[in-house]
Amino acid sequence: MNQDELKALVAQAALEHVPEGAIVGVGTGSTVNCFIDALGGIRDRIRGAVSSSVQSSERLAAWGIRVFDADEVERLPVYIDGADEIDGRGFMIKGGGAALTREKIVADLADRFICIADASKRVEVLGRFPLPVEVVPMAAAQISRRFAQWGGSARLRAGVLTDNGQEILDVHGLSITDPLAFETEVNQWPGVVTVGVFARHKANLCLLGTPQGVQTLRF
Ligand code: 5RP
């Protein structure tokens, strides 16, 4: 199976975790696109979705799935999203698609975070994937210097503005051995909107697509 087939496999498997009549939290990315397409097939069995990006909202709407604003709901039973990396404790790097801030907001509304990913995303230590950080533009240079003190090399993602009108720094060369402490510290830096380490909002479960089938990891 190729990577696209593995993504489709885990997207289909995620449907089992969608409660009847629910409003579902929906993430962003190519794996989630497969999930939205699968969700389209059962759209009569859900009330709708809260989405983490304009891109996902448009795809949901194209399937006739009602998209609620985040402030229209108090809780979501489940949030389903991909990841750029996931470790053995359910900690993740996210934001490859620049949607990390809204992803964290929707994840915060949800009782459970279900990560859907192909096996290439499973790592021992987070950091091989350049860490996305959404920043207020005037703070980008200062934040880059702080990462340099930690051995990280931050590069502005050229030509990209997030759905929130901010910029993305991609930080290369990090090895994030304590994701919780890392996220807590970087969140304090002025001008950081969201750091792409998901430790406080880690996955509760990961459906990992492998050549042998879907592996379920519980954290
Ligand atoms: C978007 C994300 C995505 O979940 C992450 O980039 C994985 O994307 P894909 O499923 O395309 O590999 O965090 O901001």
C-alpha cells in the first residue's frame, strides 16, 4: 500500500469513533481530506462539524455537512486530525498545513483527540519534522533568535499567511525530549500565537496506517 492508500485506510477506520448524532471536530490536511470524504458517506448520521480551517470547512460544506462555528458549541465528543509526527506517548508536532492554532482551539473543545496518520509519522523523539510556530510578524526575528539559543534554525514560511492572518516559522534542528515543558515555555514568548507541539492537547488514540493494516495506539 502506498501512503495515500494508508491515509484512506485510517480515515475510514476513524468513522467507528464518530458517535451517532454528533457534532464532530475536524482537523486539516491530506489525511483529514480523506476523512471528510468518508464522513460525507455518513453525513445523515451526524449533526455537523466544527472545522479547524477554511480549507476543511469548504470541503465539509461541499459534502453537505453543516459547519458550526467553534463558539456555537460547548463540547465536542471527538476531534479527528492528522499529525506531522507522533511519539510513543501521543505527543505530536502539527502545523504542516499552517492550521495549528485553530487545530488547538478545536482540540481544546473535544473530549478525545483521535490522530489519524500513516506509519511514516511515528517517531521516537519529536523534531525531525521542522516545528511550525505561528507568530505575530513583528516578533519573528526575536523568536528566531530564541530558538537559535536552543540549537534550532527558524525559517519564515515564504508566501504563507494563516487563516488568522499571521506568519509561520518552521524551526529545523530541534530534538524535543520533553514536549510538555517545551510547549509550556515557548507559549510564554511574546509574539508566539501557537507552537506546533501538541502536548497539553495530545492524542488519546492514534489510528496508524501500516502495510499490515490499522494499528490502534492508546495513550
Ligand atoms: C495541518 C496539520 C496536519 O494535520 C499535518 O500537517 C498532517 O497533514 P497530512 O495529513 O497532510 O500529512 O497539522 O496544520
